[in-house]
Amino acid sequence: MLKPFRAVPEDEIEITAIRAQGAGGQNVNKVSSAVHLRFDIGASSLPAPIKSRLLGLRDQRISKDGVLVIKAQQHRSLERNREEALTRLYRLVALAAAVPRPRMPTRPTRSARRKRVESKTRRGQVKRLRARVVPAAE
């Protein structure tokens, strides 16, 4: 599923090593094992429909300028975090590449319309029976 979009050129992806957050002992202060991946959607060589669908995603990782920022810090090694960030990018691009099926408008069947009207009539009768009875004038 992700194969066709591994062709996102490496020169369009900016990967920076940063220090990971959270607990990690003495070593965490010296080693930059987390990864920041930046991908400018607007300036990329992706086809226009994929770009527009990517920018249309309601994803907090996409800035107003159209730059996708992915932070990967799950693994201890820099290389594994780099692979994780690239995999997330490819998944997001593959998600945007899938063309959504157009919605076909449907109409209720004749029996569904009949049942709806009957249930409304029944409900009206129930309410009418609940109403206060006015004595007939003699």
C-alpha cells in the first residue's frame, strides 16, 4: 500500500535529530535520539490532487503554511525513530492518495415512507387519546 509513495524525494524531506523528552536517566541528556521530520506539502513534487487532499486533512501536525511536522521519539535509536517518522509520512501520503468514493444519494423505499407515515399517525392517535375529554353539551 505504501510502495508507490516511497518515491517522495529525500531532498524534499528535512530530518533533524533532537533530544527526546521524558525519563531516560543520565544518557538522555547527551544523546539526540528523537527525530523531527519536516515536509513542505506545497513545495513538494506530489500530484496536485494528493497535495490538496493532504492539506485538507484536519491534522494538527500540518501547519497553516502547509508544512507537515512529525516528531518520532518512541525508540531508543536515532535510526529507528527516523524510520518511524518516514513510515508515518508515507502512511499519511498514502491516505491522501486514496480517492474517496463519491456519495450516491439514496431515496427511501415506498414501504419505508408508508411505515413512517403510519407510525406518525399512530403517535398522533396516542396523543389524541391522552387529551382531556370535553363533555358533550346536552
